[in-house]
Amino acid sequence: MNIRAVIHDFDGVLNDSFHEGLRRIRNICATFEVNFTPVQRKKLTQLWGIPGEKLLQRGLDVSPAMARRLYAAWERLDIADPIPLVPGTKEHLFWLRRNGFCGGLLTSRNRPNIESIFEEMDLMREFTVISTKQESPYSKPDPRVFDYILGEFKSLCGITKEECIFVGDTPADMKAGHEVGIETILVQTGPYLLRHAAELPIPLENVLNSIDDLPLWIEEHHNGEIKHPYI
């Protein structure tokens, strides 16, 4: 295929946030005197990937008002003490830019939160288009979550969805990408591992250990020239 753009989910794909995220939720629950039990941990794991407030409300069985308070505290903590990126993330993003691929981000986080994190890490220039909670009223697995980012790629760069690949880490990511008709890659740095792949609409060759393996996948599947091999 002719690849011109890579659309990334943020949490679990670029940001190594799954295990650390659960730990932070547990600590925030302790601060707000909200129960955090093994049952709730399991529910959070199963729901991981949906928007943050909904995740907390449904996973912890709290009210919408309490979920908003917990999520605000979670965002403040992530800004004050950013969760590390998945190893190889920066190298992957730099490699994309050097080879002329456009980077995209598709996340349900709030834009100010994402911008604060990326400015701190000097990553804003690595993304041609960023779609956050403010740009899209939809969330995965609804395929309409791609409407804004695909529209911007088409408008700004003339890139079609057939020239994009999407990288996610949850079944909701896989379902959304499959339904919208984008070549979709699953990385195993989120809550779902290789043993879940048989349940997902994705070929095994599209299941990677982490984002660090994606440049090699692109080199194998891209029809165009690669000026700077990923060594």
C-alpha cells in the first residue's frame, strides 16, 4: 500500500499509561475515599480505552460528578508528573517525519492536557493533525471518531483514508479502524495481549509488540521509497 500518514492512539500506544494509569487511579481513589477493589480493577481493565470520565464512572461505579472530580485530579497528576512514553516512541515519530510521513493523533483526552504533555516533551511538531475530545463528539468504537482527523488530512495534505494506517491497543480501537476501512495495527503495550488477537478483526501480521516495531512494518508494507531505514 502507499502509506502517507500514521494515525496513533495516545494512551497505551505512545504513552505507557495502562499499568501506571491503574496505579494512579488507585491512589486518587484513596485521596477521595472512593473504593478501589479487585473487581473494580478488572472492570477498569475491560473498559480501558473509553473516554476518561466514562471509564471512571462505569469502572468505579461512581456518580458523574465524582467521575469528573477524579478525572480532573488524574489530569493534574499527569501534567505535574507525565507518564513516560513507550520506549521507542520518540525515535518512531522522528523517523516518520524524516521519511515524509504525516503523523496524526486520535485521543479522547482534552486538548489542553495533550498540548501540555507534548509541549513538555517537545513533540507537538511531530503531528500534522491532532484530534481530541474537543474536535470530535464521538469515541471509539464508533467509526465516526475518525471524521475530523480524516477530514483534516484530506483538506491539509490531500491524504485519503486508503493512504493512512491506524495504531491502537484495544478492541474498541480495532473495531473502529476496521469499520472505517483503515489498515489497523494492534500494539501489545495496552491491556490486550496476543492471546486476544483471534477475537479481533485483524491479521496476526498486524499485531506488534510495541510502537518501536512499526517502522519495520512500514518498510515491509509501504510501496514507496524509504530514504532513512529504521536501523
